Amino acid sequence: MSDILIVGGGFAGTWAAAGAARLLRAHDAATTVTLLAPGPDLVIRPRLYEADPAAYRVPLDRVLGPIGVQRVAAAATGIDTGRRTVTAEGADGRTEHRYERLVLATGSALVRPRLPGAELLHDVDTMAAAVALEEHLQALPEAPEGPGRFTAVVVGAGFTGVEIAAELVGRLRAAAAPHGLADEVEVVLVERDEVVGRGLGAPARPVIERALDGLGVVRRLGVTVERVDQRAVHLSDGSTVPARTAVWTAGVRADGLTGQIPAARDELGRLAVDEWLRVRGVPEVYAAGDTAAAPAEDGHTVTQSCQHATPQGKYAGHNAAADLLGLDREPFTTDPYVTCLDLGGAGAVLTSGWDRALREAPAAYAKARKRAINETWIYPPVDDAEEILRRADFRVGQRRPAPEPTG
Ligand SMILES: Cc1cc2nc3c(=O)[nH]c(=O)nc-3n(C[C@H](O)[C@H](O)[C@H](O)COP(=O)(O)OP(=O)(O)OC[C@H]3O[C@@H](n4cnc5c(N)ncnc54)[C@H](O)[C@@H]3O)c2cc1C
């Protein structure tokens, strides 16, 4: 029996564990915190579009161990909110875990399409998929010569689609150049909408389009993919793009375990939560991160993003512990919304606010900020209980001073 059971070891789950541990330690409470996750690592998911994805992980035990949180290596398979139990499958077989308070933080997953050849589509949603794409790219120079050997089709021109398309230009060139084949590199971005990145806001679009032009990324707008084979991607307008690489990025939904909580969910499958991140109608259960449709500033709802998952985790853990200690819960608030979109070799673009106003900053400044986010800001401290618990304070924002422009 665990007093606070956290399911999921991503940004929300890890910070929920730390948020709970911080309050419990401050009150010298003997309450136990357990985190259940199938893998041993916090996967730094926002970096999975980059080269060398296998490196983007942090051992959970280096965060949880110093702060006294127990980790169970298993995947939750069922939740019974009436009995307050979670069943899980792990190396020890099937186990059952009782809780007083549950934090559901199992994230989200890409919705893969059902179309002929769908099994050939790569993605960058999970560590395993990103590593498979990296290995595929590295093997291309040894693949049989022919059209499309160094062509990649990226499907979906949203945040992830634009980032991976821009990055693939450099990654394919890095694979092809040692063999004198860099001229064969081509990246094609397929989008069924008539514009690139509608959800990224109109102000940033000209910057994105200029960057894609500069990188030579071809856009095929107003079409979608009908089928894929080993040599080509076939589009809905009847055209064919010879390509050995196809990457699907369109559509993400909250993890299916949300469906086992008897509560309302939004169109992304996220649980409706109150200001304290308690699932509405199920007060012993909190949801945080990509599983939660939490209220953000000015009447908006959080996005499925690391920038929202991290503070939600801190609040959910804090509030779950506060419940058990009989203390006041803290209403969730978050830093003002911003986006920083990587444009590969063309820099990056920054927007602020929910209307995504363009931040007029040199591309090099935006790129330095993206690097700081990806390489430093989103990583938790390790091995240092005091620093982990300091950062677990929900009042500590994620952002640090912006890096100086480098050029
Ligand atoms: C390529 C890419 C780029 C991105 N770029 C950005 C960006 O620039 N900025 C940004 O803010 N966000 C970005 N995101 C989104 C961000 O990564 C997610 O919103 C964030 O990871 C959500 O955190 P989370 O803790 O809710 O879920 P996750 O980080 O996905 O963690 C979920 C955890 O739950 C575990 N889990 C899943 N199922 C079970 C189960 N049944 N039992 C137990 N554990 C389970 C998983 O193993 C994992 O540990 C990006 C995502 C991708 C894929």
C-alpha cells in the first residue's frame, strides 16, 4: 500500500513525485510516495526529433532515490477508483497497488494512421521510435541506390512535423555527405491543410516558410498520404514521391488509461480537472501533464506540452500530499505561454501568449534559447536532494535568464 501512487515517469510524473516529497519532508511526514513506470528513465521527449535520440534520457532513480520515492518498474494496466487500486504488469508479473491518492501522469501517444504500408511509417513520439528512425537514417548509405534514397517525407506540418522536417535536412546530409551523396537529400512536408503550421499562429508563419525555403524543404499542401511502400509515398492527389523514409507526426491523444477513470474527457482524451488538478468527480485522483485538461491563464486550457506538464506535476504532487496532511491545496497556475520552434539549420522562432505574437528576435537568439530549453532547462537535477526539492517547489518557474545572442 502506498499513500501516494504516481503512474507515469515523464515530466508530470517525475515532478509530481518531487512535489509530494517536498511537502512531506517539510512536515516530517511518514507518508509514502511510489512511482510506477515501465522504463527506468525519464525520456526527454521534446528532443526526440534531434540526432542521437538515445542520449536524451535521465535515470529516474537519480531523481527519485535521493528524495525517498520508491520506483516500481511496471506498466499500469487497470485502475479501479472504487477499490483505489491500480493493476500493473512488470518483470514480477501482475501486481496490484493500493493508494490513498493517485496521480495519473501517463502522457500521450501519437495516433498512427490505418493505411496500406502504415507499418513503414517512422515517428519521433517515443524513444524506441526515434532510435529506429536514427538507425534507418544511418543505414541509408548502404541501401540500394535509386530514386528517393535520401528523400524523407514528413506527414503533418504542426509543431513536431515542422521541427523534424527542418532537422532531417541536416541529419540526412550528415548521413549522405561522407559518401559524396549530399546532393541527393530532399525533405518533403505533406500537410492536408492549405497552410503550414496553422496551429503555430499566423504571425510565425512567414518566418517558418522562409526557413523551410532556405533549407529547401518542399511543401505539398492540401493533400494527405494514401499509402506507403518501401520505395515511395503515394499522395491523395494521385502523385507519388519516391522516398525511402516517411515520418508520421499528425495527431496525439492522451494515454488510454484516462478512459478507466469515471470522469469527463475532452476531444484529446484528457481528463477534466479542477483548479487543484483533481479529476472532477473523483477527488482521490489527480491528473497532470498530457492526461489532464487543466485550466491555464485567461480561460485557456493547457497544451499537451512539457512547459505545462512540469508545473502541473509539481502542483498535483503537492496537492495530493496536502490532502493527506490536511493542509490547504494550491490552485494551479503556470508561467505565461510561449513557444520556441526549432527550425534546424535555419534557427528557431519564438512566440509569446495564446495569440502567438511573434517575438522579434534574431534567429540566432531564438536558436540559443531553444538549445538552452532542450539541453538544460527541461532536465531535472540529479543526485542532489536539496536541489531536486528546491526545484519541485511549484513557485519556481521553469525559465532561466535567456541566453545571450550568439550571433
Ligand atoms: C518530438 C516532440 C517534440 C516536442 N517538443 C516540445 C516542445 O518543444 N515543448 C514542449 O513543451 N513540449 C514538447 N513536446 C511535448 C512534450 O514532450 C509532452 O507534452 C510531455 O512529454 C508530456 O509530459 P507527460 O509527463 O504528461 O508525458 P510523458 O513525458 O509522455 O511521460 C509519460 C510517462 O508515462 C509512462 N507511461 C505510459 N503508459 C504507462 C502505463 N500504462 N503505466 C505506467 N507508466 C506509463 C511513460 O513510460 C512515461 O514515463 C514534444 C513532444 C515530442 C514527441
